[in-house]
Amino acid sequence: MPALVSKTLARVISVVAVLAFFALAIFVLVEISTRVRHFSAVSHANGSIHSDLAGPIATLWVVGFFGFGFAWKSWFGGRQWLGRVVGLFLALVVVIFYRGIIASAAERTPHAVPPKRQAVSQAQLDAKLAGLAPIVEALRSFQPDSPIPSMEGIRKAAIEGTLDEAALQKQIQTTMVEKFPEATSYTSHDALALFLAANLRTLEDLARISPEACAAEIEGRASSLEVLAAAQNPETVKAVLTAMTTVFRDAAARAPRPKPDPALLERASQTVIARLGAEGIDSKALDPGAATAADERCTAHRALYKHVLALPAPGRSLMIHHLLVGP
């Protein structure tokens, strides 16, 4: 009788062990299936979605090994090793399904794995840097100790994927603003004329937006970035950049400028004032301290630039230099 009870108890325990194995297997598969539907792609990639299931998986292997071994011995009277093999095989099947669910979810989730850096072809790189090269080379030519990296360094960083384009653009813009007044003292008359023409285009674009925007640029209340962003005219932006590039490139030689001819400058000034008067424009609107409406100030400066650019060569050069650089 005790032997029968013992045998019955052993079979009950073996059944419980086998049922526990299958219950644990179902729990693991259901849990991981639920998680992959709700967790982020980053969790799929870095393993955080299933890291806390390592314990149940290890328990599954242990229960499969000992539980099926004990069950095989209790029900079939021997060959415990065969039961353990069966238990390990079933545990392996569960783990394979478990891993398959994780892999399948990771593949279906966008950006589950960080995308590989795509190689940049020479043609693509040249096209990307073509607009940047002139101003970078001009600035470095004017200021050899400039913190702006060389085009070779920029190209290398772009190829390696380490180029911080926003930081580079800010560095270029800061250098342009800081060094432009100095560059105008050395650059050619043609470069100054090109810049004045680009400045005129900027004022015309801003005038179409509002007289206040135009006056803000004239009075220096708007930064270059704000002005160009407000204009939203790609051709104007290109013209300004080209003009500033020319100014810095021509100033690189730092050739001393000859002293202006006061008499010629006076005649050129009177010619411009007369032409402004013929259009009904009061030259007082050009005075920075005058209490003039924004539309009048904008109109007067646009007319001034037009008439200065229309002067004959000697007078035009002196007037442009006087406007942009000073006496």
C-alpha cells in the first residue's frame, strides 16, 4: 500500500512538473508577443524588451530537464535520461519561437536597427560643397589664421559623416559679419559696386514685404540672417553671397587704397542729390537722425543706390566707397 501511494504521488508530482513547464512556456511566448506590439523600436534593438524574461527562460530549461526526467521515470519506469532529452528539446523549441518573435518584430519596426551610414559619391559631395567653397576660400584668403576649416578638412569631415553643417554655417556667418568692415577698406571698387547692387536687391525684396522691414535693414535693426530669411528670394541670397565673396577675395591682397579726390566726390554727390530731387525725394530722408516714415526712408535709400550705381566710373567708385566705408 505505501508503495502504491508513493508511486501515485510521484506521478502526480510529475504531471504537475510537466504542466508547469507548459504553463511557463505559454507565459513566455504570450508575454513576448504582447510586448513586441507595444514596445518601441529602440527596445527591440537594444534588448530591453526581453531582458527581464531571462529568469523565466532559465527556469524553463531547469523544469524541462528535471521535470520530464522525473515524469519519464514515474510513468515509464525508467530511461530518465530520455525524459531529460525530451524536456531539453521542448525547451529549445520554445526558445526558438521566442527568439523568432523578437527578430520578426524588430524587422517589421521602422528603424529598429540604426541605419548604416550611406556612402557619399564624389559627384554628390562636389554638388553639396560647390556653393560653400567660394566663400570659405575667400575668407581664408583674407584671414589666413581663420578658425574656419579648409575645404579639404570640410570635405574629409563630410565623407566621414562628422561634419556639423549648422556649426560651420554659423562660423562662416560670424566671420563674415566681423571681418566685412575691414575687408571693405581694402577691396576693389568693382567688388563694392557688386555688394551695393546686391544690397539694393535686398531692399527691394524687403520693400515688397513691408516698408518697416526695409527700414529695419537700413537702420541696422535686422541681422543679415533675418533679412535674407525675410526676403525669401534665392536669387537675392545668391547675389549677396557672391558679392561678399568677391569683397573678401579682392581684399586678400590688402593693397592700400589711394586717397579719394574730394572735388570729384563732391561733384558726384551733387549729381546724385539733384537726381533724387528730380524724383521728388528729399535727401533729408537719408539722414539717420531724421524723423522720417519707414516708406519714405526705404524709397530714398533705394533711389540713392540706383543713382550711385548709374554714375560714371570714377564718381561711382568714390560714392560707393563713401557710402559703404566712409570718408
